[in-house]
Amino acid sequence: MTMSRQGVQPTEVIDRAAKLRFRWNGKRFSGFEGDTIASALAAAGEHIFSRSMKYHRPRGILTADYWDPNLMVQVGDDPNVRAGHRLLESGMDVRSQNAWPSLNRDIKAANSLLGRFLTAGFYYKTFMRPQWLWPTYERVLATFAPGGKIDLDTPHAYHDKRYTHPDVVVAGAGPAGISAALAASSAGASVLLVSHEHAVGGHLRYSSDAADQAALTELRAALDASDVEVLTDSTVTGRYEDNWLGIVQRNHPIAVERLIKARAKTLVAAPGLIERPYVFEGNDRPGVITPGAARRLINLWGVKPGERAVVFSANADGDAAVADLERVGTEIAAVIDGRTGGSVSSTAGSSRAVEAVMVNGTNGAERIDADLLVVAAGWTAPTSLLNMAGDRPIYDPTAARFFPSDPPSNVLATGGLAGDADLDGLRQHGAATGRLAAARAAAVRHRLQSRTARALPVDGDEPAWAPDERAPLGRDPHPELYRADTHGMVDMSEDISSKDLVAAAHEGYDSVELAKRYTTATMGPSQGKLETVNTVAAIAEARGETISEVGTTVWRPPYAPLTLGALAGRMFEPVRVSSIQPWHEANNVSVIQAGQWLRPDHYGDPAAEVRNVRDNVGLIDVTPLGKLDLRGPDVPKLLSLLYVNKWMKLGVGRVRYGMMCAEDGVVLDDGVTGRLGEDHYMMSTTSSGAGGVWEWVENWLQTERPDWQVHVTPVTTAYASINVAGPKSRELMSRVCEDADLDAEAFPYMTVRQATVAGVEDCFMWRIGFTGELSFELHVPAGHGLHVWEALMDAGSDLGVGPFGLEGQRIMRLEKGHFIVGQDTDGLTLGPSTGLWSLIKLDKDDFAGKPELAWAADRSLPMVVAIQPDDPDVVPEEAAQIVRGNTNEILGRITSSRYSPTLNRSICLGQVEPDLAAGGTKLTVLLESGERIGATVIDHHAHFDPAGERLRG
Amino acid sequence: MRGNGRLGRKRPPKYSAAALAWKGLRGQSWPRVWRDCDLKRSYDAVVIGGGVHGLATAYYLARNHGMTDVAVLDKAYLGSGGSGRNTAIVRSNYLTPEGVAFYDRSVHLYEQMAVELNINVMFSQRGHLTLAHSDASLRTMHWRAEVNKLGGVNSSVIGPDEIKKECPSLDTSDHPRYPIQGALYHPPGGVVRHDAVVWGYARAADHMGVEMHQKTEVTDILCEGGDGPDGKGAGGRVTGVRTNRGDISTPIVINCTAGWASLISTMAGVRLPITTHPLQAAVTEPVKMFLPTVVVSGSLHVYVSQTDRGELVFGASVDPYANYSVRGSLEFTEGLAGHVLELMPGVSRMRILRQWSGLCDMTPDYSPVMGHTPVEGFLVDVGWGTYGFKAAPVSGEQIAEAAATGTTPKLIEAFALSRFDDGELVGEKGAASVGH
Amino acid sequence: MLLVPCPNCGPRNSTDLRYGGESHARPDPNTASPAEWRAYLYLRDNPAGWLRENWYCASGCRRWFSVERNTATNEFRDPPLPGDKRGGAA
């Protein structure tokens, strides 16, 4: 096969004045602007582009378009580039992918000799013994993995995403698609026309017929004059629920690849037809091409595909290829007509090129010397978008392809997918489809607007759902040409032959899905667009059934592959910080990730922070603490319903701790709630529980108790929250707090006051303390958080005030024995397991989880207990298991552990079996190192100040 | 009548390199992997669902208990459900002692499978990393590691440097939004060729006389004596099944379906704690090998491995709302891509080639429902959530024992349906919510 | 992407909402037997067909609401769709 660039063709898309230089496997080449990588290489006489997966056979051009399985190349760090589609760019470094040491000499080509042993699925039948050798076999098999190489240093380049809400999206920009877009637009619809190719026009682009060219010019002019938005080199990759479409745009000026998400009111599927290869011996030899490939090479890029051709034609495309080939001087050795019984049975030649073709034509069987065989055997209908919409297309044997059966009424097919007609007929059907799509889109538009309470009012009644009154397209008869009287390749990219498929069917893998899975046919880069129907045909033949009886497989998204980069987009991951964060950053903070929040973990020495709080006073930024502002007369009832304890008699100014359980009795959240006014409460939740508790509250209020008057406002980020803790906290607070009496009697433990702090009004503070120290938890309007923090720092410099972080707080709360929901409890920890039995008030009429908590009394539940290792210097890991003696029987685990700088010893919380929960019980703790240590359960959760004298101070 | 399966049929040829060569030279074809049989009117046991669980159950009924008069019914083709749609990960690093013991047995059976079933299931024990991106998840990894060690399972927590050594493509720096803080490393974990497991069990069961019936849909379960309509429900017993190919009488019906478990169980009057959600997966175009281990990130809701064909196979968590549609969504691939690139920015240019989904039966405690039900003779092996594939061998073995002996084997005691009556749930949630 | 018909905000992308699962009545916590209560907690009809279920318009109006959806086809019964059963967008 000798390909070469010819003189200027009237339809060509190359700019011969713009020469582009590039490299192919390290050698210098050049092409023209408008060339694809493959057309430039073909023009330069290259005819081997890749090696097949298993047998490493040389592979040449087959379809010369996006779906060509033989034209997968590496471009720079971009693997698996479709050279039949990707436009040439200056400086491209193009390499072949599946060959070693080189494309021309590939060692694994020796596998061809083993073909009879390497039948599809052979690997299931061997390499079982010896078992220990399998990893080695596996590594060898893995070297056969096709595809390019990724460079792990490839940056995630810029990828944005676009959202659009057009009335009509037209997928495919051939004459029918363009006509549909124009008609829909004329009918008043907003239209997005998506062309998979680099320019609109579909098959008209590579037709040398004058009428086709005139029509193309006219359609393009009409598009230019219309309001239709046209995307080229873009593909509708998927149709999802309610016409949510994924569109990949490959030629965006900035983004490497861009994902467009369109909510189409109606979708017009007009993808055209895909040429189906014919199966016969030697059909994968370089030099066997489709008529589309021949015509694209000639008419788009001025490349002569060969010197002497045999054309096997069963349709008008094959006939057109003959004309085009003759025009550029390819000698037509023979035209074998598939409509009148002619056939091709094999090619002969080297592995690298066709030299002769065995045909059975009007002259009977003969061998014809040729370097090119063009095979026009029919088409595959790419019904993917219809499949994704739930349609199961039906095979029509008279037309030898599948047609839509019953797609949803907001998905309309036109063009070759819907049937056959001359150009005028296709344009008329397209236009009728466009009008129908626009009419239905108008009805959907009206409905969407009228159903949205706050949308602008929409006039009139909803338009009736327009009936489909399109005159259906005809179906041209076409011979069923799937396999000749010889066997050949069905799947070029997977090296699967019709013989493999027949053998698989005889072995019992006789449904399409089983055969696909067993042989891997259709699993390659075009995902069956070229291979599926031939696969079905091979199975049908093996089973002695028809294609209709065997049926087809479901085409899954995406229609065309798209990069992870495009799907990921710009990867927005929000970061939440408090308004005090600048101070933390200026003061050597070490942050910890807590969900989306970045929180101060410590400022260099958490133990020192603890000691300073115990001795002087410390500040911690606890802004992420969940806060819900609750107002209304029924708030006490709500609190009583959601917490296990009682709330009806909480006085104004009082604060109470509460524990929430889910309906299964499992601990959900905890925190304090204070009554700020007669009908005004502030609920605090754990930081991680803030969002969930809000939804939980709304759920109860809206679904179970809709008659209750409670208004809920989440105010977590409306306030910056600062806990001022330590024996000198009252002194510090008194210096910044202007209008509240902080005296122990006036503002006792577990009360709340509203106050002006450091000049900031509308702060509230409660006297509670997770740390076990005298403390004031301040909540100040968020914008003033930094100011108040700095004011506290300034005011307390002589008191030794310093910041402390989450780590310090964790140490102190552990010293005090406060459990953390989700750390010391887990997804099965019932309320009573926390040891807070007395909190649970079963005499309340109703509260979440009440029945389970009542029944829990009769169950044997693990308990949260405080534990001290016998060796005070050993800190068991959080997760260390508590076991029975020297056995491996698990009796519990350490859930929290730290070294206490206050007590100078290790301290823990853990969960243990109930019979081990009594104070004084000796435990065995298995450390991660494997060492077993002794530990003792202590009487109460608090390791430090169990009477709570300090925090009441 | 329970015959001895081993004597039931002439033994078909074994798979081996020598047999491949012999047949290749002589151009001979292989016999069918399993026979096409006529559906009989009665069997000693009927297994509903021709996936890995159902086929393993049938295999062990025949092999361990001599019950060969068994029919496996599937409404489509063998392996058409979750068995062929999962991401084929096998591991045993669970959180609870019950889970660890159970899955450890499964890994053991997978290790023997290629030889035992005489088919190469390509169990690639390439190691399994579960990444932690927060101190809370790191704590859970430590917890799992400790429970694993006590259960004799090879599993430990490793830091970012070791992670980088095991899997150089991961970004272990502090640049990502959620940096990798550590990982649970489980060397015996890996991937299997899932279809081969289906075919292997089917072939081996067939050799012992079990019948596989494809395109045979169960439309009702026939019962008598129960407290519900038509004799269904608690206190009753199974008498047979109705199918699209006629009625079959049998004293034992085992529900081994996924996606349809609650609908099948309802046919016997048994209500289950299950909601059905699709689980999606996707595969990229192949590239040369670069990802040596299985990588899971619970925080980022993604798991990924590279097949021997060079493709990356991904999965995530189940779809948020219950449904029986397997069409997939765009938001799934978008989320997946973002999370994968957080872990491995270098794969930005790789292209998603195909996405699909399968149905998962989710239970409240992320553990299966296995064993006898209030209807005598009706057993369930259901509620497998997103982790059914890895449990298939041990599930088949245990359910076969339960069915054949009428007892409840110790390994599956914790998974009884009755636990939902007693409120005694299994604490596997921490490990299994996005654990693959 | 499923469009979920929020009664206030109109049809919204499902990712804007939180799924609340099957709608089912809460038994009286004071009289429910363990079997009744645990059936409420754990057992579900899980039909492949019409299901009354709850959604929370988390990114919109923050209302919980209940609708009927066909779990096999993902169509919502209310508001009813004109045209054919799988047709329109809302």
C-alpha cells in the first residue's frame, strides 16, 4: 500500500501554505494545518501505525477517523490519542504505543506463531500450577497491556466546566442534524448543535459530489445566519436522567478538555452511522480500509490511499469510493459487488501490506493483485444515546442494522440512525424532527417554570405534548454482510477473531455478554462501535440463530471517552476557617483537618498549653462548634423530644447538657443548650455533627411535629466562639466585659449571659467547660472574632494568657473524662453505654430512641470507662485492644489515650464488656507492639478533679 | 435422593498448559463449561441467583454435602448481576472479629480456588492500601489493624513514606486538600478475575451434577402453613418455586440474589432490612502498568486498581437514593475523577472508557443477612451491600452447610436475620461504608 | 442527574437534595412492641416500582417533603407527566 499526497482537492481541509513539523517515533515529519496526525503520516507514506494487542501484528489505517482502533498513539504525555481524529500541531512528539523495541521490529510478533494456542481466554486454562509462580506469570501477562504510558508528573491542567440549559441539543452535525438544529431554532428554541468532527457537515464533508457540496455550503451559511450555537470537535458523551447530558469539548481554547453539562429539554440524536468492517481472512492486513477512510483521505487531506485497488461494495458509499479513487489515479483492479453476490474471501501479502485479494465476483474465484482493498459492507447504528435513555433498539435484517424501538418522547432520532433517504429526504426529516423537538421543548419549558413557585409567572396553559407526525424515513435494503466464507478479525484492538467467538460459543459462552466477557471482544477503545454487531453475528452463527434472536448488548456511557481531568474540572474543595485564623497563622499554629475546617491543633507545645490553662488562663478558638438558634414557644418540647433528658423547666439564663440518641438508641450527638430569653434558646452541637443535627431537628419539626412553633436558624458561622479557660479566666473576662456581673453567684456554673465584650455588643457567653476549668465560652458576632481574641490576649498578658489548641483541649477533656461522640462512642454505642444512665429520663412521654433505651436496661452493653495503665509512662495507642489475659479474645478497646501533664501519667477512656466496667477491675491491654500491659478501670470517668470543684469555682 | 456428585458424570478434560497445547495442535475444541439441561419438575434444592454466591452455594452443596440434585436458576445469564459488575477486590481487613474471621476464610478459599476449581481465576494478591486522610480515620485504621492481627490477618498501619514506596503514583505530600496521613496496609488483599470465579464454580458444580438454568426467572415461591396469605410467612415451609418455565417442587430454596433480594424474599413472606441502591464503577483506557496495589480512600469515596490489561478500574460509594436502575450518572464519574486526581494528579490525561453500575442490597449495619428464616426451608444469603464478591466462597460454603444440615454454622451466627428482631447489629459500619 | 420536584423550589438536581428514604409511620413509642419498633427501624418494603419517600431540599428551601417515585424508572408521580410515561423533564 503506497499512500501519497496528491494535488489540491476541491473539498480538502488542509492549508498547504501552513506546514507543520512534528516527530513520529523520533523521526522528523511534516504535514499541513488541517491534517490529522494519521493523514499527515499517511501523506508521508507511513502505513503502519500500531501493533495489535496479542499477536503484535502491524496495523494500518482502517477507518481514518475517531473510532479507528489501529491509530492509537502517544502524543507527548498524552496516551491513547486517536491519530485518526486529533489535528496535527506543530512540534508534536508522536510515538507508537504497543511495540517493542520498535514499530517495525516487534519481538512479540512471534506470538503470531502461537496463535492456535493463544485462543481467546487461554489464560483461564493455564498458569494454575504451581501456585507460587502465578505472580510471575501475571507480570508477564501484564506486559501485554496495550495503551500508552502516563507520566506521573503530568499536571492537572486547567479544566473548567460549563452548565447550559438549552431547549434542544442536537447530537451530530450531518445534514439531518444541521437541519434539525435550524428548524428548532426557527421555531423559537435555543439550540446547541454538537459536532463530533472538526467541522459540521457529516458525510457531506468528504463527498466530492457537486450537489452534496452545494448543500453543505448552503447548510453552513444557514447555520452562520442562525442563533444556533455550534460546538465542533465535541461529543455528547452521555444521556442521563431527565435529559442531563454530558458533552466533551476537545477544542476549547484554554481548557485541555472541557465538560459541558446540559439540561436539554429535548435531545435530538443524529450521530449518523459508523462503517462496519467485514470479517474475512486477512481483514486486518494494512491496506484493508473502509470507503469512508478512502474518501476522507482523498477528499479532506488529498492523500491517495493506494496505487491499485479492489473495491468490495455493497452500497453507494463503496461506489462513491470507486469514483474518488479513480479521480486521484488509483487503478481500480476490480469492483466486487456485494449486492449481487460478489464476495471477498481473503487477502494475501506480507504481515505489513496487502499484495493480493482473493475475490469471488462475476468472474468466479480469482486472485487480484492490489495494494488496497476497500470494503463497503454496511453500517452499525450507534444507538448509544438511545440505549442510555432506556431504548432497546431492534434489528432489521432487510436493512442489516439496528433501529430505534421506543425511545422516551424527549429523545428524537433522525438521520441515518432513523432510516435512509436521499439528501433532501434526510434534510426534511431532520427539519421535521427539529420542529417537533422545539414544540416539545416549549411544553417542558412551560412546565418547569410553572412548577417552580418562585419563578416568574408563565402565561397560558401548558402547550400540549406535540404528537410525532414526522413522515418516517425509509430503510434501504442492504445485504447482511458480517463474515465472508473465511474467518477473520472481529476486534482489531483486542485481536479477537470470529473463530475465537465461535469457539467461545461452542464452549458455552454463547450469549453476547458471556462471549464478550470471555473473549474481551468489544472491550477496546471504540467500545464495540466497530465490533459489536460482528460479534453478535458470530455468536448467532455459532448458535444457528439470527441476529435478532441473539440480540445486542447495552451500550454504556460515555459515547466517546473523556479525560479524568475534564470530569474532575477545577476541583473546588472548600476550606473553612474562623475569623481568628490570621492570628493563629501569625503565632506558629499547627493546624488539624476537621472535616472542611482547619483548626488550631497546638502552637508548639500542647503540654505547656495544658499547664498554662490549669495554672493561669488560656484561649481556644472553638468556632466550628455547631450552633442552632431556636425560637418559639415550643422549643422546650422540641428539646425534650430530641435529647434524652428533661428540658421543660430550664429557666431563663440557664444552660444544660444534653445527649441525643437516634431512634435505635445509638448516641448521635451531645452538647449544651442555653435559654437566652423567654422563647429564645441556643443549642450547641459537636463540630462534626453541626450539619447533621440541623437536618435532624428540621426533620422532626417538619415531619413529626409540624404543629409546633419553633424557628430554627443555624448560626455556627455567624459567631466566632472562644473558650476562656483557667483559674484566672474570671479576672481576664472582667477586664473586657463591660456590662455583665461575672461574680460566681451572679453568673454561676451552667448559666448563660448576654454581654458586651471588648466593645462588641450582642455577645453571649456560657459558663461551661470541656476542660474542667473555670471557663467562659464566648460567642461573638463572627466579624469581631479576631478583635475580641486580640483584646483578650492584650488584656491578659500579665495573667499569663496564652492560646491552646485542640490537642490541649483533648488532653484536658480526657483528664476530666468527657467522652467524644464518634471517638469514644461508635455506631453501635447506645446511650446507657456512656455511663450517663441517670441522664436518660424514661418517664418522659416521648423522645427519640425511647423504646430502645428502655429495653437497653435488660441488655448486656459495653460500657465507656476511664482506664489507667499500671505503668504510668506507657500510653496505649487509641485502638489498642483489651483482651482476656494471654488469649486473643477481645473484651474491649482503648478509645482515647494521652499522657496527662497535669497528673504526670498516662490516662485513657475505653469501651469494655459490662462485667469489666466496675472501678478497680484489672484489664490486659495489647499494645500495637504486641506487648501486653496491665491497666485498671477507675471509679469514675474523671481522672482529674472528679468532684468538679475547679470548673464551678 | 441425594447422589454422589463425583460419580454423576464422566469427568470432562482438565484445563492445563499441556491440554491447551494438545488441543491447539490437533485443532480440537473444548467441551461446554456447563451443560444445557432440561428443567426438571423437582429438585432437592433450588438456588435462586446464578452469581458467585449462588454458584458457590451449589458447588459446596455438591462437594461438601453430596447434594447434587440442585438447580441454580438465573433470570438472565450466569454472572449477569453483581458478580460481573463489581471491581473484584478481595480482602479480609475488616473491623469486627466476626467480619475478620469470615472474610479471612474467604481469602483462604480464594487462594486455593485456581487449583481446586481447575480454572485460573487470576487472584493477584498485590496488596491493599486503605488511606486515611484525617486523624479520625487513621484511628479507625489502627483499630482495624489491631483486630486483624488478633484474628491472624496480615494488616498494619503504615505512614506516608512507606505508602509512597508501595505505590509511587500516590501524592503523599501535604499539597492535597486532604493529605494522606497513613494507610492500613493489607498485603494479602488484591483482585481476582471475577468472571472466572463465576465460570469456575459453574463448571465445577456442573461436573458434580448440579444444573445451571439461565433465562429462568422465579416469579413466586410456593409455601404452606405460614401465617400469611397463600401459606407464606412465619411458621410455614417452602414447597417449591414458580418460574417462567413452570413450577418446581423442592423442600429447600436458597435466595442468593443481589438487587432483588427483598423482592424474592417477599415471595416467601419474609421481609428484609434492605434497601436497594446502584453502585457505579468505571474503567479507563489501558496504559502501561504503574499502579501496583489496590488503593482505597474512604474519606474520598473511591477505590482504584489497575487490571492486568492496563485499565484503571474505579468504584465509589452507592448512589444516594434507592433505585433499581443501572444506567449510571454523570455526577458519579465527575466525583470519581476529582477524587482520583486528588490521590494521583498524574492520571489527569487518562480517559474514562466505560461506566456501569450494579445493584446493591444495603443493610442497616453493613453486614449481610445469612441463614435460616422464619419460613422453613427458605434460606437467605443476601444483603451483601458493596462487598458481596469478596465473600462468595465462604458464603457458599457456610450457606450450603446451613441448608444441608439445618443448623447455623458458627461463622455466620452473627449475620442471622433474627439480629434485627433483637437489636443486636454487627458493628462493621466503620470499615465497610466505602471499604473495598 | 435526576430532577426532583421540590414543592417550593421546583424541579431541582438531585445533588441539591438529601435523600430521606422510604416514608413510614413512627409507632407509638410507649406501646410499640420490640418487633414493631424494630420493624420501623430496619425493615423496608423496598419495592421495584412506586415508592413514597422523603427528600430534604438541603441546598434550597430546607423543607422535608414526601413524593412518590418509581424506583425502576425514576419517574415521579406528582406532578404527573403529560405525554408518555418516560417523557418530560419534570
